[in-house]
Amino acid sequence: MRIDRILIVDDDDELRRMLVDYLTSQGYTALGMRSVQQAQEALHTDSFDLVLSDLRLQDGNGLDFLRQVKQVAPKTYGILMTGYATMDTAVEAIRIGLFDYLIKPILPAQLDLVLQRLESIRQLQSENSYLRQQQHTDSGGGGVVWGRSGLMQDILEMVKKVAQTHATVLIQGESGTGKEVVAHAIMRHSARHHMPFVKVNCAAVPDTLLESEFFGHEKGAFTGAVQRREGRFETANGGTLLLDEIAEIPLSLQVKLLRVLQEREFERVGGNKTIRVDVRLIASTNRDLQEAVRQGQFREDLFYRLNVIPINLPPLRLRGTDLDDLVEFFVAHFARKHGKVIQGVTPRGMDRLRAYRWPGNVRELQNTLERAVIMTGQEGPVEVPEFALPEKNGFGALNVADTLPTVDEMERKLIGCMLLQTNHNKTRAAQKLGISLRTLRNKLRIYRSDGLDTTRPEMWVG
């Protein structure tokens, strides 16, 4: 990250002018001052990335001045220049957080080296800050999706790879598994991260208005169209468009969506001008689109256009120890939000959380833990009361025997999820499961004899 504005403070007129001229020739904005007073006035009216100050000035001490700079502008870097080097001065410069300590005479090559090192460090700090922000954003707000389980780590790696392309992505998974969060993560890791990210919930828009929502309309196109309106494809031009619950799009509109995916062009409702767009499309659904195709509810050609990169999110009940990580994160998050001092969850509460099957997945866990934190006093740990977790019929205590599947069921679901994550690559699935390919094939043969369609594991992992 490049340094831009530099303030040089030195009462040696010749050296000060030399430094200003050289830095200006290198593309920096450099300003020279001969006294502490002048420099303080400059800092009061402007901001600087770096201050270069001599140690001995006519009206003050350079170390004292740079100490003041660090106090009032902690993000401004300081470098001390001196022809009177002592160990005490060097130690004090380090102690107050100066970036470097230069011995006069200062050569251009010496200054170049220091500035290059400073810019490299600023770039690393900026990237670290961005990653921390993304980790918080990916983990909070819309719900945490990442975890230490192999399933979720594979998905995270896929997200990073897919993000670098412009390919269409289809995210499938039960409600509450974090499909929108994955879409946001793809956008943030992509080259389009600085461009618009637009979302349409296809299930929330009436069928009669969905075409206008997608493509916009001209004035007078229908009753109530009092002015021209851009659609979501135009709004997302250059960026990313998320079509959530895409299975709910009526067949009459699916053919028009297919054209946009193929040709990258459309017309507004009531218009005849062809509009071209460059949009990266991400679609998500909690339904089985292949089954919808078989039932004639979804166009097969559109399904294949959408299913370029499939990402299948596992339900929370199959994510193993991820539950503990999510609980820890959400409890801390909601404790901060509601101003409480919380020390985790009681052992009895964790037993209840682990025993529950979480049909609402991460979203349900998030809501449950926020209620539990709210009901806890100012200090923890959090207790999860029995009524916080709904039974099949109303609210009450959970029967662990009713909520835990058998070992065979868990094994079948784990194998099914791994086949989905590896896009039906049996060799890779076996490696990730820690079993031989022969063992996996034997398991699948048994499943087929039990009446399962092993070509569609998405139908038996729930």
C-alpha cells in the first residue's frame, strides 16, 4: 500500500529541500517545514502518512515531537533523522513506536529502501485487517457457515477457487444452512468485490412482478408503471447477482432467464431496446432442482446453465464438532451485542444443543442462542432451557433417543454428503472418508439393495 503524503521537518534548508525535491520526483506529495511549530500547524490542517523529523531542531526535540505525532495520529508513521546517533536515542525511538532511525547524511538509495519496506508493511497490515473483517463478516450477521469439519473446509476451498472465475454457481442446501453467506463469500473473494452485489428473493416477489423485478420496465408498460425502472440485472451490471430460491421462478420466466444467461442481453418489460449486461450469477435453493426438472416444474436446459459449479451445503446435524465452534461464536457475539459478561454454556445446556437435530440449521441455532443469552443474567454461563428447543409437537423437553440417528444412518448420511461434496467422485470421497474405494463401493451396493438411488445421494442425506 503506497505512502502518499510525507512531512519533512528539518532546519537544515539544503537537506530539507533536497528531500522534498527527491520525494516529489518519486511521485510522493512532500511538504518541508523548518520548525516544530510549523510542523504542528501543518499537522493541524492536514494529514500525513509519514513524518521525517530531525532530532535537534531550533525550537524543540525531534523525539518529543514525534512522540506527540504518534499520540494525536497513531496511524502516521514516524522516522527520526540525526547526525548524533546514540544507543539511548535509538532505544527511545523504538520505545515510542517510530518506524525507523536514519543516520545523516541520508542517501536517496537509503531512503528508497526504508520507504519500500514501509509500504510492504502497510500492505500486509491492510490485508490482515481486510481478512479479519471478512472473517467477522463471514461468521456473523447472516450466520456462520465455516467450521473445522472436513466438509466445511472443502466448501471454503471451493469458494476461494470458484470466486476467481466468472462461472455461474448453484448453491443448494436446507433452509438455514448459510447459502446466502456462501454467496457473499464468493463475491468478496472475486475480482468483482468492489462492484454491486444484488439479491432477489424469488419466492418473495409475486409471479406477475418477477419479470419486471429482473429486467425492469418502461413507463406505461402496465398499470402502475408511472416511470421507467431498472431491473436487478441492470443494477448488478459489472457485479454479482444472487437469485435466492430460484426454484420458485415460473416456467414462463425461466426461458427469458435462460436467454440472459446465454446471450447476456434482455429487454425491459414494455420496451424494445436490447440491453447488454455483464453479471456474475449465483443461484440458491433449498429444493432439489433435479427432482423439479423430473416433475416438469423446472427447465432442464436452465438447470444445466445454472449448475456449472454446484455447491451443496450440509445440514448442521452432519457437521460434527462445528456445532461447538458455532455455539462459542454466537454466545460471544450476542453477549457483546446485549452488553453481558458470558462464560460459555453450561454442560447441561451443551448436552441439549448437541442432542437436538436442528431442522432450521445454523439460523435456528443462532436464534436459539440469542434467546438464551437474553434470558441469562449479566454474567454467565448460559443455560439453555428445555423450552428453548421446540419438539415435533410444541415445546418441551427433548428425548435424546428420538433425536439421535442410528450409527448406520449417520454413516449413510456422511457418505452421501461426501459424494455430493466431491461431485460424485468415489475415489476422492473414499480418501476423505478414510476408507478404501472397495469399501465405499460395497457400501453403495448395500444401499442400492435397500432401495436407495445411489446416483442421487441428496435424497438420502437429510
